[in-house]
Amino acid sequence: MSESETPIKTPKDLILAILAAFILPIVIIVLLTQFVGFTKNSTSNSDAYTEEAIEERLSPLGKISTQPLAGVDGSEINKALVVKTSLATGEEVYTARCAACHAAGALNAPKIGDIDTWKPRLAQGLDALVYSALNGKGSMGAQKGSQHSDDEIQRAVIYLLNESGGEFK
Ligand code: HEC
């Protein structure tokens, strides 16, 4: 290679050549990293990073609903849910825990529907009868403090009495 063929002839050429040799690659690398960063960041525009999408990915797998299932009315599952989330009706409570004695008159319990037997008891008034049911009377044990609330026992009393000549709300 003769001297005349090289493009570097003056110190200025040399400085330019050094600049080109060192700075140009750096500039290219910086531009490349910017480009990679840009392509990565571009996913932030996609649906995968929306607040809803992130929330959905982080949410638990199952949710517990206390609503009765639609479309399967009357199923055992529904009954269980309804009983748990709202007060049982008087009839439900009566059937579950009072009928054992009051349906057939076991232990000399006044029978449901036996108006003559209930008449003198009705005369005591609802509060006294509810009190008897809650706290027990004679061979009837106290009905309070089990899976049924006091309000539910009262509903059962009202149901029982109204089936036996009473007129309570
Ligand atoms: C173990 C049997 C038994 C069960 C269960 C039972 N009772 Fe009785 N109940 C009796 C007997 C016996 C009497 C009569 C008590 C007496 O007057 O000596 C009675 C009396 C009553 C009376 C009249 C109380 C009074 O003061 O005259 C009411 C009201 C009553 N029961 C409601 C209920 C309700 C409501 C339930 C269910 C939540 C229930 N009972 C469950 C046996 C039972």
C-alpha cells in the first residue's frame, strides 16, 4: 500500500478516522438498544397489560357466591344456601324441629291443628308462648341456642299457633 492511497493524510483526517472508528459503533449500539427497548415497550399497548387483564390474571381461581343458583330452583344446594343466607320460615323450622313432638302429640305435646287443646294456651298471648318455646316448658326442652335463631323459633311458634286456631303475624 503506497502512502498516496490512504485517505488519512492530515491530522484532521486521523481524528475523523478515530471518531468514526470509535464513536460510530457506540452510536449504532445505542440506537440498537433503543430499538429493542421500543419493540419491548410496544407490548404495553396490547391488551395484555390493561388494568382489567392484570386484575384477571391476579384474581383467585374461584369465587364463592351466596346467591341461589339460577335454573336449579328447589335443589338441595339451593335450599342449603337459602337457609344459610336468610331466616328460615316458620314452617321450615317447625318441620325441622317441632313436628317431632307437635305433629303426633308425643310426650303429650299439644298437637298442631288441635284447636281445643291450644285455645287456653293461645290465651297466654304470643310473648308467653314464644318464651315457653325458647326456654322450655314441662317435657319440652328449651328450643333456643341451636342452629335456629330466636327469631326463627318465634316464626315456628307463630306458624304452629296459626295452624292451631291462632291469628298472629
Ligand atoms: C321434645 C318434644 C317437643 C319438641 C321438639 C317441641 N315441643 Fe313444644 N311442647 C312440647 C310439650 C310436651 C309441650 C307441653 C308443655 C307443657 O305445657 O307442659 C309443648 C308446648 C309448646 C308450646 C305451648 C307452651 C305454653 O306455654 O303453653 C309451644 C308454643 C310450643 N311447644 C312450641 C314449640 C316449638 C315452636 C317447637 C320447635 C321449635 C317445639 N315446641 C318443639 C314438646 C315439644
